[in-house]
Amino acid sequence: MTTPDSARPADAERPAVHPTVETPLPPSAHPPVHPVDEVPPLRQLTAFGLQHVLAMYAGAVAVPLIVGGAMKLPPADLAYLITADLLVCGIATLIQCVGLWRFGIRLPIMQGCTFAAVSPMVLIGTTGGGLPAIYGAVIVTGLAMMLLAPVFGRLLRFFPPLVTGTVILIIGVSLLPVAGNWAAGGAGSPDFGAPRNIGLAALVLVVVLAVQRFAPPFLSRVAVLVGIVVGVLVAIPAGFTDFGGVGDADWLGVSTPFHFGAPTFHGAAIVSMLIVGLVAMVETTGDFIAVGELTDRPVKPRALADGLRADGLSTVLGGVFNTFPYTAYAQNVGLVGMTRVRSRWVVAAAGGMLVLLGLLPKLGAVVAAIPAPVLGGAGLVMFGTVAASGLRTLARVDFRDNHHLTVVAVSVAVGVLPVGVPEIYAKFPDGFQTVMDSGISAGCVTAIALNLLFNHLPGTKTVPADAGKGSVVADTGGLPGGGREDAVDQAGEQGVQVGPA
């Protein structure tokens, strides 16, 4: 029987509408934070960050010391170059780790002055033009690097594990002589190679290994820092160093733009520095890929372009604020691999410390008093870790029935050659020397060229599937074409894609 409308209850005229209540997801349902993006507690952030500063400090101050010394600058100007360098090192590191729009790869990357620029800058500074000519060439080079960054991003498909593993291996092997020089007392020191220097470096090495093996987890991750502290405590009473220079240093020092005069622009200087910029981009690409491997966050073309663009911006800032071209520091790549601390915020904290060191010369003087053998003992572990990481990447490559072994063998040989025989290219043109005198850039260029020759050119064998396992980016198998930069990462402005943890 049908009920008349007038007889229906008022509530039956329309269905009841219940407001939708959003139930919060349980904590386990939220996506986990990638280790690269984790922010450790303040105590760990400080300790891990300080460890990164100590690992790169000697290399950071070496470039202004070498260039300023060759130009016979007075001590006050040398000190100014060092504080300016530390300030911009910190700013460059913050840009790279934290990111600013399309600038910064947002990985744990420490920035410092590139050694590839030392010889050209000394030549420019001593044969005419002085520091203003150096800074004019540096500014132009930084702008060129920013323009070329997307081009390098598209080349990432030519970096399969065969190439990346070889490059990472060469980076580690090329840096080992640096640690050896530190362990012996520092190149040019009057007691170079003295047994007590080697003994102090060996002590630091033993402490680092012992802390890594037997200490609780937190201490094992700051093993390098512990080793350096122990080394310094032993070095002071043994007469290796003193902190007398700390009292003479100023409390505050601010680098002002164009302190040494307005930049000047000379064609020959600009050309030589542009070559340096290309070399720095190749080396930085290798470091980015190495960190991506170590942190389980593979580098994609867009992220690579963002990182190289940040390098260019930092180089421009260097020219404005009285310092030099910037690149990623491989010793800190080794530290990431050794400590397994993958947070980019740790390295960002180190960047903040460098800014303080650049603004407070007295703090910089404290760090500068650390003797070279102490750094040498720690460097042996860090640089060896980089080389071992390259071997780990190469372990994923199939070497059966192909030319991959030849690619690795020749690339490593070419990369190690200038390290073992530093004067081998002394009679070659300056542009050739700029590229080939760096074992890292020489080996990287060779690995890329041989991979193209054997695996990409028409008529060559197809790259076996196993060679691409775990590749930083999928190998497209040939020269023609190329992916668009903006098609690689649609996840937002971060520019970095999270790989499997």
C-alpha cells in the first residue's frame, strides 16, 4: 500500500546527509622520509657537520693560499682571501644542499674551490691583470656554467654503471696521494716524510678504525671527528702545532664585493677559465653520481642540471666576493660513504659552520691549526672509501663477452697517469693541460668516450642488460635524440627523485 506524501514524516522528505569525517592515517601509513631528507637531532647535526668541515678545510684554504702566494700578496690580503673563500664555500654548500628554486641538487654535497683553476689563475694573476682579471674571468665562467647546465643534464644517459663506477673509482684513487702528502707533513714542509709525521697519521687512522669497529653506533658515525680530536690532543704536547695564531686573528671579518677592485675582462683569461669551468662540471657530475649511489637517491637529468646550475651561481658569487670557481668536494663524498649518514641537512649544517668561519676569522684560525698528518690519517680512510664505492658500482656490471673490461682498464690508466707522473703533460698547450692534468677529468672524459665507442656508435654490440642494472639513469642505447629535461621529473620543483631505499 502506498503511503500518501502528506502522511510521510518530515525527515523522510530527503535523505539524511552526514558530514564526512576524515580519519587521520595511522603513523605507519604515512610515506617514510628518505634518509637524505631526515633532520637529525641538534647534537648529531653539529657533530656530523663539524666532521664534514674538518674533512674539507685543508683543501678549501689551499687554493687561495697557492694563488695568493704565487702572486706574492701580503699576509693581510692572504687572510682576506681565505675568509672570503670560507664564506662563499658555506653559501655554495647551503645552495646545493637546501636548494633555491632550480638551483641545488638537494643531496649531501660539500662545495669548495676547484684545484683545476689554480694553474690558469696563477698565470692570469702573475702575467697581467692581477686579481681583477681573475675575477672577471670567474664571473663569465659562472654565467656560462649556468647556461650549460641543462645540456649536461641531458648527457646523463651516457653514464651507466660502467662509466659511473669507473669515474668514482678514479676519483678515490686520484685523491689518495693528497692524503699521503698530508700524512707526510704537507707538501713543502721541512720535515716532510719524517717518521713522527707518519706515526701521527697512523695513530689517527687506528683511532678511526677502532671507533668504527668497537664504539656505540653514534660514535662510530663520527669516527673521523674522534680521530681528528685525538690526533690534535696528541699533536699539541708533541710540538706538531700551536694555537698562537688564534690570538692574532680578528674576531669579525666581512668580505665586501670587489674588494680588490672592479673586475676586468680579458679574452685569453676568459677562454682559459671557460675550459676550467667545463672540467669542473665533469668532475662535479662524477661526484653527484657518486653521492646518488651512496645515498640510494639516483641522480636524474633534471637534478643534475639543478646541481650544476648551483655550481655556476656559486662561481659567480666567488667572482663578486673575491674568491674562485666552485665544485663538489670528493673527500666529503667519501665521508658520506664511510659514516653512512645520508642527510643533506648535516652537510647544510656544515655549510652554516663555514659561513661562521668566514665571518669569524678567529674560529678559522683554530681549525687552521690542525696539523697536516692528522688530516692525512683521516683522509686515507675517506678517499679509500670513495674508491671502494666505485668498485661496488662496477660489481653490477656484466664483463662477459663485451669490451667493458677495456673501458675500465684504459680509463683508470689514463686517470691515474697524471697522478703518478705529474709532469707528463708539462710541454703540452695550456688548454690540454687544464683538462688532462686532473686525473679525475682525464679519466672521466676517457670513460665517456670509450663507452660511446664500444656501446653506442652504430655497428657496435648492444649493451648487455646486466650492464644497466642499478643504472643511475636508463641507458637509451644510442646517440640520436635525448629526453627533455622537464620530462624526467614531474614530481615538483625538488628536482630529485627518490630511489629505492
